[in-house]
Amino acid sequence: LLTRGFAEVVSVTSQPSAPQPLKGTIDPPPTHAIASPDGNNSASNAEPKIVAPVRLGNRVPVRADHGLYAFFRLKEPAAGQTLKGEAQYETLGGTIEMDRTRSSRSWKASELRLKSFEDLHTLWYILLRERNLLATQEEEVRRLGATKVVLAFNTQVRACRKSMARIKYVMNERRLAYEGALKLAEEEKTAHITNLVLKQQLAEHQKERELFRRQKRARIRAAREA
């Protein structure tokens, strides 16, 4: 009663083999109105052609692996139960008690710091998909006028937003640490180059002093010999 759908789930392997008849609620013309190729009425010179009406409620066939089905949560079938078609998906979610029972808390920053960049990237899009899924269910509930049930989604949406905010916080920590490491490495490189320059200047200064001493001793020796 609380669900609606404009699509019909079909098998992934199904291929269109021939043009399908018009689907909808429009009945075909009566048999006496079908004319033969020569323009005469088929009811007067031939057996009337029977056309069976097709009533599928304007439902469009959609592949089972269509990406839009990711906006709906898969149901967990009971023991011995097999769900097919739209019965596999939830459009409104469960009750408030069910959502509180199966909903978990948000991710802590201390937990996210242990994750790799690839894990955080994957987790971000998982949370984004969950927010889209909750928004789909919330909009369906609002369309049906069940305003009190909308409040049940706030806790889950808040947990998703908090987890995504903490992912951004952890990524910003890593960015600052990376920039700090680059700055420290640049400072160490500059200090190392400066130290090498000072050592080179000191070595040249010592060579000049040694040369000056030798020249001074040579002048003194020459003066004594004269």
C-alpha cells in the first residue's frame, strides 16, 4: 500500500528479440475496424483478426543490475523465502525500533586514522550512497504524508554526516602532516647546504692563512740571509 513503482525488474540476460506490443492501458481497435491491405473491411471478406489487449500498467522493463536500484536497500529474506523483482528492495525502511536496532554508530576519528587512503576513499562513497538511500526513503515517506516517520531518518543521516566530516578531518590532518614533513625536509636540506658552504669557506680560509704564513716565513728568511 505504501509503495509505488513505475519499473518492472527483468533478467540481466534478457535481450529484446522482436518489437514488443504497445504497453499500457490503451485497448486495441475492435476487430471489425481492422481493414485488409486492399482497403476493404476484413470482417466482410476474411476471418477477423483477434488482438489481445496488453495491460501492464505502463510499467517499463528495467534490468536487474540497473544503477538506480542502489538507491534502495535490499531486504533480508526470511528462512526459506525467495524474493524476486521489487520485493527485493525496501522503499520506506523499517520501523523506528528496527532502524535503531540495526543502525550503528558513526565512525570515530581514532578508528579512521588507522585506515589507508584507499579505505577512506571507499568508505566515503559508501557513506555517500547511504545518504542517497536515506534521502530516497525520506522523500517517499514525505510524499505519503507520514511526517512523524521522517524524524526516524535524522539519526542515521546525522551519523553518516558525522562520519564523513571525520573522514575530512583525518584527511586534513594527513595533509597538514605531509606539508609539515615537506617543510621540515626543505629546512633540513637548506641547513645541510648551508653547512656544506660554511665548511667549504672555512677550508678555503684555512688554505689562504697557510699560504700567508708560508709567504711571511719566506720573507723573513730572505731578510735574514740578506
